[in-house]
Amino acid sequence: MLPEKLCDDICLLNRSKKVLEGSLRQVKSSFGLNTVALRVVGEIGLLNQSNLISKVEHHSDETEVLLNENADPQELLKQLIASGAVVTKFEMIEPSLHNIFIEKVSEAQ
């Protein structure tokens, strides 16, 4: 089971040093929502051309898009629709504790 399902408060440690602590909600909200899970029918070439996007990962039945800092996810949705794509899923994804930990440890080095 994921820690997100078990914990209200967390403390992340790296090499016996505290990296981050607080309520799970507080920690996750401080990292923002910058990833979108998409399911799109039609051409999605726009994802490789948009200045809103820094990374695209294709999975078996959906695409995960990492937005650039300060990019508006609603603008991405508008661009997709304007390109003629049929969007069947558009979900903002919270960062996982794993991703938060990796980012915090990378900052400290």
C-alpha cells in the first residue's frame, strides 16, 4: 500500500537528515500540480511542439505530460481541442512522495 494511503503526517529523511516534514496535504500542495494525464483520440503531435510542455511520456493507454513552470494546464487543453483532438481524459496529477523526495534530495546536492 502507498504511504499516501496510510499517513497524515510525514517526515522524509536522506542519509539520516530530515529533508522535509509536514502534513501529507501540505507537502504535496507545496509542490504544485504540473503533470497532466491525458487520453486523446486523434493527432497529438501538438504535444511535441507546445511551449507549455517540458516532457511527454507515453504509457499503454494514456500519456503523461509534465508542464513547464508556470504553464497553464487549461491552455494546453484549449490547444488540444483547437487542434481537433478529442480529449477523453484530462487529469491533473499530484506529485508522488517518491518524486517529491527525489526533487528535494537533488536540490540539496
